[in-house]
Amino acid sequence: MIKKLLPITLLAIVSFGCQPATENIDTINDPGKAVLGLDYRDFDRAASEMVQSMVASGAFKKEGGGRYVVAKGKITNDTMQRIDTDQLMGKVEQELTRSGLVVMTAAVGAGSEPGDSLVHSVRDIRDSDKGDEFNQDTLQAKGQLIAPELSISGKIIQRNVRYDNDKQQVEYYFQLRMTNLTTGLNFWQNEMVMGKRGDKKLAPW
Amino acid sequence: MRLTMLYTLLFIVIICPLGCYTPREERVKLQEGVGSSTPIDNVVTQQIAHAFSAIIGQGIEIRNAVTRINKDGFMELEVSGFNEAYDTRRFEYKVEWLDASGMVIDTTTSKWMQTSAMSKSPFAIKAVAPRTSAVNFRMNTRKIPN
């Protein structure tokens, strides 16, 4: 019995010993290798470049003072990866707001989904029978929402190109634009390209 | 006879190259394999220069850092340098912005960014502070992780 169990035990010990240990990533100074897909470092770089481009453009100085109100438009994910575009836009919005250049609105957003559905939910409550249950002075009055003046929208595109017999090239295009909702004119626009080359057998997602 | 040969040799070595001299446009850098070979810069001397450069460990040199406040009140930075090496150098840099108290401003734009400098060529890195409170900066560099 012991003779039968010994090889299995040894195999189990050896296999366990070979397992790479799980470790936390140093997200501040990550020395990790590049990956073929998009990782958090790529989103950090893209967001950083986009924000710096916006700040440097000088396009968001509002005549007469004050700040533009910006709504989040549609960010299309045209890649082979399941990307939540908020990974990029969250950073951009956060930094734009903190820069003092613009104010983001959660009242309206691209499509049927606003930035924060509660903005409309509380108004639905106000207009329904449930509204009677609330102190009327604390309910949002009508005509208080501020309409957006600008909209930020964009696209993330992926192109796969065969580089040579062993390698593939994956190109990612981050495109963002800021549109004046009154005139339809683009206030600012930028594209950032990231290119990666790797083993053709690797799946870039 | 020997004197004649010496003069001929001197003519070839000194006068000929001078005769071929044409003034260069300093603002345009012709990389190896693009521009014409010269007695000083040719296939033979390039190999020696490459080896020597590698031995003494030539690389990126930072020459200047200029800051200015743009019309919206944000600090802009341009760091210029020169790649002394004979190969293209890719590296990462991170700019951190400091406020009037010397404290680091917390911003998501302070990330490791990539850049590249061609051999024996100048390069420039630009960055913009996303806060008007930035009055100074500090910058770090590292090799791109392999």
C-alpha cells in the first residue's frame, strides 16, 4: 500500500513545488513584460496622453469664465477583447474633473443609459405616489439639471497584421474627440497608436 | 622620389577630402546608411566607433529641461537630450508634479510613458501638468522591461 502511495505523493509534492507563487503586481513601478492584449498599463498610458493633450490644447477655456459641462458619449470597443470602455474613460473623466477644466454630468449619457440612473430615479419617485412619503423640501425641484455643452466620445480599434512567419503585429488605436453639442464642431481630437509584436500563436485577448 | 610620393599621399589624405567638403545643414541628421560615406565616417570607421561607444557605455544624456505656464495656467515641461549611443534607445520615463509646498500632486497622468531616441540624435520629451497647482516637477527613467 505504501509502495503504491509513494509515487503519487512524490508527484503531488513535485507538482506543488513547481507551481508559480501568486504575487501582487506593483502597479506603480510594474517591471512586468509587455502583453499582446491590452492591460492596465496600456490604459494608463492612453489616458495620460489623452488628458495631457486636452490640457495642452487650450480648447477648454470658456469665454466669460466658468467650466464647460461635459457628457460622456459613446466609446465604441472595436477590438477582439471584452473591454469595459470605462477603464479608459474613468481615468480621463477623473483627471479632467480634477484639473478644473470641465465638469462631467451624470444626468445624460450616450444611448438610453445616463451616467447615473439615480438622477432620473429620484425624479420618478418625486412624480409618483411614493413621492408623498418624502419630505417635499428635500425632493429635487424641476428645472435644476444642467444640460451638457460638450460630449466626449471615441473608439478603440484593433488591427491584426501578419508580421512574418513567426510573429503577428497587433495595432491598437485609441481615438477620442470632444464635440460642442450646440454647434456640432469638434473642439479637440486625438489618436494614440499602440503597436505590439508577438508570437503568432498567441491570442491577442 | 620618396618626397613626391609623400606629397601625393598628403594630397590624397588632406586636399581631396577638403575638396569634397560641402557645408552641412546642422538641423538635419543623416543616419548611417542614408548619407554619403566620408573619410571620417565610413563602413570601417563606423565599426570602430560603435565598438568604442559600447565599451565606454555611451547612452542618453539630458541636456536641458524647460518649463512654462500656458495660458490656462498649467505647467508645460520639455526635457531635451541627446542619444550618444550608436543604437536606438527606447526607455520609459515618469514625470511627477510638485506643488508649491514641494508635495507630489496625485494624478493619474504620472505613469510610466515610453519614448525612443535615434542614434547620435537629439530628442525631446513633453509633458503637461493636469493641475494649475503644479510649480515644479521631477522625472525618473528606466529601461523598458523585457
